[in-house]
Amino acid sequence: MVRPQRTERPPVDSYPILIAIAGAYLLAGFVKGVIGLGLPTVAIGLLGLVMSPAQAAAILIVPSLVTNAWQMLAGGGLLALTRRLWPMLLGICIGTYIGAVLLPHSSGGQATVWLGIALVVYAVLGLCKVHFAVRPRDEVWLGLLVGVATGAITVATGVFALPGTPYVQALQMERDRMVQALGLAFTVSTVTLAMALSHAGEMNMSLLWPSLVGLAVAAAGMGLGQLVRGVIKPETFRLFFFIGLLALGAHLALRGLL
């Protein structure tokens, strides 16, 4: 009986993989620049075709951290924003610890499917103009719970979107302030995810060049996307925001199934 030969993937710092990384992060950065999120979903989804999900998540750390910090620092009032969002930020740290240490054997594929479905449902509700609002007196306890769930889901899937994004959107901030708030939450998520990946032994020097390539092209794509966001109307931005969530959710669900 002849066994089929297993084709080994090229190393992550080889030229074909670096080209794939550049294309994935250019698109991911543009999406993030327009709607304020989507870099991990697009990048990990595309790179998952040529490398393991853990490698894709590890390469994500540097581009994600820099672009999220850029998004977070764009505009004033960061201290006031941090004071408002501190329960969710604290919850993200707790949830990441739970996901990395207490739930090491969770099913990442199944979690990805459910995350994608949840994003699709939320996007459909948004396109149907079903509005959610968080009362100020509920922001502490609800923000903490949302943060814990977001941190745990981030470890399982490498994606920062749920339930943090709907929660921030339900705070009913102005467009650019909402994008800045997402950048703040994603920055904390990126740092805690990096710590979780280091704990799992997924961070190493072979990821340096892929990370730098991803950072350079993601920054270029994000800058272009921000220019697009600056010239569109708030109603058009809202439409793009939810269509982007719908596409990202469908992509996640299909990736988890396949």
C-alpha cells in the first residue's frame, strides 16, 4: 500500500509566505482603517490557508499592537475614555487568563464557528436598525462581564471582535470616538494575547520578518482606509461597519466549518 506523501509548508520567513503575508495585511489594514476593526479576522483567515492558526496569531501580534495603538491615540480624550472603559479592559485581562490557563483544551474550531454566527446575527440586527443601548449605571458590571468573555474568546480564536465590539457600539459614542474606543480595547486584547501565546511557547525569532512585513503593509492599508473613512458620511460609515461585520462573521463561520 502506497501512502500519500505529506507536503510540508514552507517556513514562515520564506519569500512565498512573506508575499502572502503582505497581501493579507494590506487588505486587513484597509478594512481596519475604514471600519475600525477586522485586522485579526481578515489576516488570520487568509494566512490560515498557508500556515497554522497559532503561527498566524503570533505573526499578528506586532502589526495588531502598532495599528491598534495608532487607532487608540488618534484623537484626544484617551484618559477619559480609559476611565469609562476600565471595567471592560480589566475583564479582558481576566478572560485572557481564563482562556490561556484554565481552558487550555477548548475547541478553537467550534469557537470560531459560533463567533462567526454571532457576528452575522449582530450585523443583521444592525442593518435592520435594531439599536442596543447600555445605561450608564450598568457600564461597570456589564463592561466587566463583556471583557471577560472577550478575553476568553480572543485566546480561543485570535479575534478580538465579540462581545466587545457590540458593547462599545451600544455605548452610543460619536463615530471617531467609537473607533478610538475599539482601538483601546483591541490594544489591551493584543497585549494579553501576546502574553498567552508566550505562555504557550508560540513566540520565537523566526516570526520577526513576517511580523515586520505585516506591520509595514498593514500601516499602509490602514492609512488608506482612514482616508476613505474621513470622506464618507456617518450613515455610509454605519452601513460599511455592519456590512464589514457581516462579511467577517460569515468568513469566520465558514473557516471554522472547513
